[in-house]
Amino acid sequence: MKPTELAPRFFIAVAVILIFCKLVAWLLGKVGQPPVVSEMLAGVLLGPSLLGLFFPGVQAALFPPALYPVLYVVGQIGLVLFMFQAGYAFTSHRVGRLAGTAGVVSLAGVTVPLGLGVLLVLVTGDAVPIRPAGVSIGVSAAFVGVALAITAFPMLARIITERGLAGTRHGSLALASGALDDLVAWIMLAVVLAFASGKAGPAFVTVGGAVLFGLLLWFGGRRVTTALLRLSGSARLLGIVALVFVVAWYTDEIGLYAVFGAFVVGVVMPRGEAADQVVETLTPVASALFLPLFFTFSGLRTEFGLLGDPAVLIFAVACVVLAIAGKFGACWAAARLRGEPQPVALRVGALMNARGLMQLIALNVGLEAGIVTSSLFTVLVLVALVTTLMTTPLLTWMDRRRPAVEVPSVLVVKETSL
């Protein structure tokens, strides 16, 4: 398809996505679901699972395969800018003993679901069609374990900000734990892909690149952002955006994914009126226009009709149960062992249990690498949807049953801008 033919398809597709996301958000809002969940679910409904099932001609006309890469790239803009804002908002509140507790919660939230996922695949063996020809059972088991270990870091950040939890103990702890969680999970994913390809190079690039990235931020991150904030007018805005995109490019290239680079730039940027203006300028357009495209992208590649196979359906149910038990249970237990009150520990477990977008990204990576079948892709998309959809109702039920022990502080970035 030529660019001149693709452009009008892009415009109508964006209009349909944005309007449909608003409609789904309005419907799900009546049961307490945040807009971020509706954007992910809208993509599934617009894909072959619903629209393509009943109106395949309409679905193919609206979303031709040539359009998918465009939606992905444009959606990346919104995701990167949102995570930059989330990192900046994260620094507005300091919580005592956060680093140690976040480390323990993250460790538990990775190791337990990882082990359960590996065990599930080893036990089921070849009884379920989740392993492509030529892929060892060890690689498939490791991939499923990593997928269950991932936390939806961008979605977690958006749920926290939309519910006004960024100033609470459990909100800050979950955000910090989620960042560590996904950092480790993406390194493990790089290792799995390296084993699948028979090449160790990508894993070494990820680990070495992450170490270099940390050193550069430690010694120069604050200096660079401070210098850019001293610029005036549009030069300041363009300078910060360019820095965010360059860092996002670097972290993407080393296999850590762009969101981590954008988030860390927001963390190291000094607070002040100039920084506030930059964030308040970028956030509304990114959240309202670009971000829904990214959350919709993966849903367009999901086909729930594959769950009609009884073996696949049973495997899917087992994955959902183990994913919840492994992530929610492990993070709750780790928080309690660190001395956190029961209300805080329960809420941390509920927040960390959401997998959403980051799991979908990992699935797309695995699908492109040839180590994930369409059945496994659909099963793990179901895990992402169930664990994410249950987060908000679970938090609401907890608030009604046992109010949190703290009151959220006021965010520097206005909630209405999100």
C-alpha cells in the first residue's frame, strides 16, 4: 500500500479508535473501570475477536495490515511522553524505606510467577499447542514464566495517577516495585530470546547497556536536564522532548524498551516551575490523542476464537489462576514481611497484579521471534485482560471494606490533565 493510500486509512482508523475508546470508557466507567482499561479492551473488540468475527470486511478495510506499524509508532509517542510525566510525578513524594521494600516486593513478584509459569508448561508438555515447531520446551516454559512475571508498568502508572494514588504509600511502593519488576523481566526476556536464537549477544547488550545507562544518569542526568530547563520558550520544550526521545531510543535499542528511558528522564529532572510547564504542555495531547493508539494496537492482533480448543481453554484458566496467585500473593506476602500494614500490602498486591500493556508488548516480541504460537498469544492476552480488569474493582472493594491508612497528597501535575 502506497503512503498516499495509507494516509487516509490512518486518519479514519484514528477517528474510529478514539471515538470507540470514549464509548467503551463511558460504559466501563459506570462500573468503576479507568479509561486506560477501556483503551486496551477497545483494541480487542475492534480486532478479529469481535468486529472481524461479525464484520470481517469492515475490519479489514478499517485496519489493513499495512496500517499496524503506523499505529504502533504513533502510539509510542504518547506512551513515551506519558511515562516521562509519570516519572516526574513520582518524584513529588518521598516515602521512607521505599527502596528496600520495593526491592523485596519486586523480587517476590518476579520469582514466584516465573517459577509457576515454567512449572505449568513443563507439566502440560505437548498436550497444549503452545510451542512452535523447532522451539524447545525449555524456551517455551521460560517465555511463559517471564510473561507471567511482568507487571504492566505503563498501565500501573496510569491507574495510579487516574485514581490519585501517586502520593500514597501503596501507590509509590507499587510504582517503584513495578519499575524494578519490569526492568528484571525485560532482561530475562532478552536472555530467553538469546537462547531461542542460539546467540548470546542480545543478552550481553541488554545487561551492559543497562549498566552504562545507569552510570550516565548517575553522573550527568541531573546536569543535562537542568541545563535544558534554563532555556526559554519553545527551545526548552524542544530540548526536553529531544532528550526524552533520545533516551527512549537508547533503552529500546539495548532491549529495555522505551518506557523505562522516558520514565527515568522524568525522575532525574529537577522539580520547579519550568519543569511543571513542560510536563503540563506535553501531557494532555499525549494522553488524549496518541496514547489510545498504542493501547489499541495489540488488541487488533488477538483472536479469542482460538480458545474454542478445550485444551487451550483449560491451559488459559490455569495461567490466569497461577498469574494471580503468583503476583498478587507473592507481592502481598513480601510487603507484609517488610512490615507494611495489611491495607498497604493488599493494595500493592492488587496493583502489581495488573499486567496489561507490557505483557502484550512481550507477546508481540515473542510472536515476531517465532517462539509464540497464535494460541499462546491469545491465552496470555486473556491473562493480561483479566488481571488488569480486576485491579480497579478490587481496589474499590478494598477501599469500601477497609479504608487505606493514608490520604493521597496533591499531585504537582493536575489530574485533569491526564
